[in-house]
Amino acid sequence: MTGTSSTEPPAGNAGRARVARAEIGTAESGTAGTGLAVGAVGPLLVTEDEQLIENLLRICAAAGADPQVVCGAPPLRQVWEAAPLVVVGDDVADRMVGLTRRPNVLLVGSDLDDVEVWRRAVVLGARHVIFLPDAESWLLDRIADAAEGVGAQALTVAVLGGRGGAGASTLACALAITAAREGRRAMLIDGDPLGGGLDVLLGGEDAAGLRWPDLAGSRGRVNAVELERSLPRLHALTALSWDRGDALTIPAAAMRTVLGAARRRGGVVVLDLPRRIDEAAAEALDQTDLGLLVIPAELRAMTASGRVASAVRMRLTDLRAVVRGPAPSGMAGEEIARGLMLPLAGELAAEPGLVADLECGRPPGLRPKGPLGRFCSAFLTEALAGSGMAA
């Protein structure tokens, strides 16, 4: 049971909550909490402390949550059990005795010197005891998670080229296309401002939706559902790319905020990152599960790839080599990966018709039986199984 220090969230509209004022009754008998919406998805707030109610409603508004509030009695059993998160004020904790034990219950203490609050928390079955205002930021995140229905985080894969023109963007697109084709939620994020725009590679440069310059000022926490809705939807995946303007950087804070929201939606998030690790790319690597370094099977490409690998491994321990053929020197993929001291994720043969597809606006990875499609399908199956997120 913990409380954590935090910053104060912005004030919001506290009038969004459904409030039921009831006489003291029992949850089992159904005499309390009349007027509450059974099955509503917002957090449940239980307290008679008007100042605490005001503070909690403000935090809920900042988190984009629509809470229910019970004042004066325990809530209906169905409401108690259905709420994704329950926040109980210490002023009414003793009245909650007898309610069904459930996860995601928080107790808000009123006095740091009151040691009995921990006993009341145990009786209530609360997972955490928190104190405001110190834990406001922590509580805001928990409420936002409940409002968004957050589950397992996305498998996040970063793709980088060992040298210019290695094919990292092509592989990144193909991975996202494959994940979407196989029924997974997929988001493709373009982290390379000089890459020409992944929306162009997807054939959707004119698609409506936000681009990086629109999100460059993002800070704190972005609602994951709203982010997904605001981005272009192309080939059953969500894409965040660049516009055709002059912006050349992503603030690290914006990358942290946007990528954090993308990961909370689950599924697969694919990042196309530049070879030169700037602050935004470093932030992205800090949130990445595994990386793929695309290396053409050439001696000079091996030399360049070694430098990129060294920079990436300062941020990401799980970096794997993808060797792209044909190999003029005859070097095998295992030999190239071993020379770079990287595990081999696989070898990619040339994709017939890829250049023609790209010129016609057909993105890489649309052919499930081509070299790209087969590699991406096998890789995602293994990576998801290894992360415990296999569909």
C-alpha cells in the first residue's frame, strides 16, 4: 500500500460526475445508491467529505473520466463490483465492511499520523493507501487507465537501418501491415523526420488525421483512445507520420507522451527510427521491447551497422540483426550477425515487384506469401509468444 509524490493535474469540469446521495443502508439489500448507473464504466468514488469529492472530481476531469459518486451509504453491490476502479475516502471506510472483496480499490487517507488507516485498508481490501495532494499524479494515471480500459501493453518494436537505404522503413511498414492483417491492433510511428514520411510509403499522404507537428507540444498524458481516433487509418492500421512542412524534430517529451499512449492500447506498435539517435529516438528506445537492425549483406554496411548497433545498445538490450540479401560477397546472415555480436532475427531475400508496388502506392507487406510477409508473420508470432502476448 503506497502513496507517491506527484505534480498537480490541471483543473477540470467537476460537473460530469453522476452523484447519488442516499441514506445509510446496506449494499446487499439494495437500499443505498439509488440513482447510480449499474454497469457504468467510470471510476466509483465513495466518500462524504465534500472537499475530497471536489478534489477527486477535478482529478477525474483531468483524466477524462466520468465518475460515479456515492455519499452517505455503501454503494449497490452491482455498482461496487462493476466499477473498473473504486476510490474510498477514509471517512466512510468503516461502513464498507461486508462488501465483496474486489481488486482495484484505493483508500484515500486524511491523516498521515493515523496508523489505524492501514488497518482499515486491510479490512476494506484496498490495494493502496494514498494521501492527497502528494499522490495526485499517481491517482490521475490510475483513473485514466480505468477510463481507457487499459490492459496489456503493446509489443513495441523499433526498426533501424544499419546504413542509409538499408530498408528499415520498408520493414517497419511490412511489420505493421502484417500485424493488422493478422487481426492485431497495429500502430506505425515514424520517428525519422528525414525519411520522407511513412504515410507516403503507405499510399496515404492525403489521408485525414494528425501528424507529428500537430502533436509536438504534447506533454504529460494523452488519452490513448482519442490519440488512436485522431490519426490516419490506413490498411487497417493507425499511422503517425510527418507532414510536408519544415519541422525536423520531435521533442523528447512529445515522444514520451505519444508512445506511452500508443503502448497502452495494446497490440503491436512499430517504430521507424533514424540511425542517428537523437533525444526523441533515445526516448523511444527506452520504451521499446526489442529492436531490429536491418543490414544489407555488404562489408561496408557491416562497418556502418556496427556504429549504429553500439549507439542503440546503450538504450536497448534486445537488438537483433535482420540481414537483407542478396550477398555479393557470399557472406551468410549468421556470419554477419556474429560479426556484429547480435542475434540473428532472420534473413530477407529480395521482394519481387516491391519497387513497382511502391510506385503504385501499394505498401510493403501486402503480399503475405512474399519474403517480407513470411518474415514478418514468423517474427511477430515468435516475438508475441516470447512476450506472453500471443494472440
